[in-house]
Amino acid sequence: MSIRIVLDKPPEFYTNLDFISGRVVLWLNRSESIGNVIVKLEGESRTALTVPMADRDDYGDIVTENHKILYRVFQVYPDDGASVTFDPGQHEFKFNFKVPLNNICHDPKAMGALIGIGGIGGSFRTMDGTKQLMLQHVRATLPPSLTGFPQEAEIRYYIKVTIQRPGLFKENWRYQTGFKFLPIEPPRPAKTNQEAFARRPFAFRPRTAAAQRRSFFGGLSRQPSTPQLDESNQSPPPSIEMSARIPFPTILTCNEPLPLRLIAKKIAPVSEQVYLTALEIDLIGYTQVRVQNFTNVERTVWVVVSAPNLSIPLGNPDDAIDTEFEVPSSLWEARRLPNTIAPTFRTCNLARRYEIELKLTLSWGLSTSPPSLSWGAAAARGPQPQTIHLPLKLSNVEVYSGIKPPAALLQSVSYPSAHANPNPNRPPRPPPRPANPNAPAPPQRPPQDPLYPPQLGPGNVIPPYDDAPPSYDEAMADTVVVSQERPAYSGVTAENAPSTMPPEKSSRG
């Protein structure tokens, strides 16, 4: 006996609204009686943390939390639930799923419905929804596949098949295969001329002349003495303001270059040349891992640009004050974000946010002395260059997947105006009541993204909005399909690799 799951033209990864179709291929070397063939589409967000010393008596224990963020069940055989004896040979069963937009674990009705499921056309094992009801949930778009934190966190997606074998002492056959998932991005805000920026002014130290004496070997050597200003150069040192600018809202796209501008502004009347001699641009990801009341933040750094040997003059020494010079973007415009970077997301027990950090090395003058020269010979050639290391940081950076939502989806989940009836099958809204001039003003309703609704609190209380979020049937119309070129993504080491997470404790769900 052997079982395989064969997917129809599988892409590198799936996304929301994709159809996942395929076949369960069963090979029998003898006749077997089969009751049901059940295929499940599942997604799990699993976390595990060690109890800190100061928090509980069970210090050192590992607590776990597993959220079923995706769970769909499809019976592929039979229709009437009667067991059938299959002859030896190959047998195929087709299945078809459509990936939803949001996670399922936030929905108490869906989880409660799973409690009473005893089988479809017969008895088979399903997920126990009671465990999910005991956990804290948020409603959010399905998160991307994620690994890289062994024994601590992972997000995985599977297709699982269960073949039921009637009989008291016969075990059911099971098989599963993993797949990568990358969500579609939320609607992008309209482009503006605004920029987010991080800037920092700096000034070099005045040059000093160290006291010198003739050594016994005929060379120059330093004597410990109080530094004195170099009278040969009485002008003040250069002073420049460096700023990193990026379009606001700060949005990066997976597998695309940074939309960055690096600008130097002269802020002192000095006719001295300053050079950019090194540049490093890092994207820093912060992954928040939560289990019950315990949290841990993992910091991951991706080096996007590393240019150590530069000699880029920042403007001209004769430039007027407040003159700006833009560093050539050729240093980073050809460097795409690594394909291991996941988009920003938040799910029940995991979240990811980003920052951009720039490390600049600036020099007042360039070194012309060969490295083999002694200190005395180098000093005789003139003042040595002075170097400053300057960090710049851009916070609150969003990373989008680059998979744009189809126009049909946006039209199906957004209303064209506040007065139009969004669904002709629903009765129109009653006219507004006349306002009472003595009544207090109602609270301002916060903006709501229809694709990424607000997160729910621990009590899973639905926000009191007038417009209910679209149902699964409304948003999952068969005509809405995401068909476009997709970026490369390698957020998981291997989708079918064994899990590195510790076993889940049943007592905690």
C-alpha cells in the first residue's frame, strides 16, 4: 500500500483565493475495504517558550500554544458513506480547495461547530475546537509560512488525507504534504509627496598637532602631551547633516529594491571635502513570540547592502550652506530584498515588524599614505583623515508581499459610497435620525480596512460597526482569482521537513 498527494501544477507558493486542486493516489497490492477518504486543508501557528524563573513555580517547563489558523475538510469519497471493497491496483480521488482570506481560529462559531463533528458519512477524527476556544485570538489575514526559530515558533500549511478502514482492529491510513504560503497584500495607500526620514547632524573634531621629537633611531615619535590646535588650519571642521528618506507610509516590497534616498546637507561654511567611505543597509525584523502570558522577541538582521570601500565626495567644498547632495542610488537600487524576508504580519501568537538601519562611515579627507609607511613618515605627508561612524534608523517599516489583491475582490468587499446599497439582496438602510443639538457628539469611527479587519481582544468581542464584514461566500466568489507574476519567497527551510517544535501539552490546549 502507498499513498501520494499529487497537486495540479503547483506554484512556488500559494496565496489567498488560490485554488488548490489535486489527486490522492492510492496504490493497493491486495483488496481492501475503504469507508471514507477525507482531505483536509490545514494551517498551524505554533509557539513554545520556557517559563522564566520569576514568573511561576514550574520554572524551566516548556509551555506551548497551537492555533489552527486554517482548517477545511473535504470528503472526496464516497458520497453515501458506504464502505466499498477496492481491488488491487491504483485508485485516484480528486479534491479542490480555495484558500480563504482570514484565519479561522478567531471565529467562535466555527470552532464550536467542530466540537460536535463526529464524522461526515461516518466516524473519523477531526480537530477539537474546544482547545481553540480557550486561547486568545485575533482576526487577521492568514500569515505567511515561517520557520527559522527551532523549538520556538513556526507557521506551516499542509494538505492531509485520511483513508478510513472499517474494522475494529484496523488503523486508518494517513498522509500529508506541506506547501508554502504567502498572503496577498492589503490595498496600498495613494501615493503622496510625503517622506519618512531619519536625520542626524555631525561635525568633525578640530585637527590637532601632536608634539613630536626625534627618536634615537632618527625617526619621529609621539610624546604624551596635551593636544593643541593645528595652527596651520584655523578654519572650523566640516559639519554635515545626513538624512535617509523613504516614501511615507514606509512600505517595502518583498524581493524588490529599497525606495531610499540618502542626502547630505552642508551646515557649516567650510571649504573642506567630506567623503562617504562605507555604507551598510540592514533590514531588521522583530518576531514577537507569545505563549499564554509569556512573550519573547527575536531579532533577525538581513544585510541588504554592504559597500565597504567607497570614496564618494559629498557635494563640493565650495557649496553654499544648506546645499543638499543626494548620494547616487546605484549603490542600492539593484539590490533586491532577500527572498527569505516575510511580509509584515500579525496572527494570534506570532507577529513580525521591521526597521531599516543605515551605518555610514564618513571621512574628512582621504588617506594617501601607503599602509607600509611608518607613523612618522605618514605624519610628514600632512594631516591624516578623520573618520566618523554614523547610524541612521527608520522605524515602523511595513513589508508587503508584492501580490496585489485583484480588483474584483476590492469591489466585492468595499462599498462604493456611504449612501449606496452595497448588496441589492439586502433591504436598504433606514434614513438617519434627526440630530439632537443637545446630545454629545458620537465617537469618531476609526478607518477600517475591509481586507484586514481590526484585531479582536481577549474576549473575542466583535467591534460594534454598522457594516458587518463580508461572509466567506461573498468574498470567495469563484470569479475572484489572483493571477499575476509573483515574487520569489523562501520563508521556510523545507515545507516537508519534520517539525522542530516540542510536543504540544494537552493540558494547556
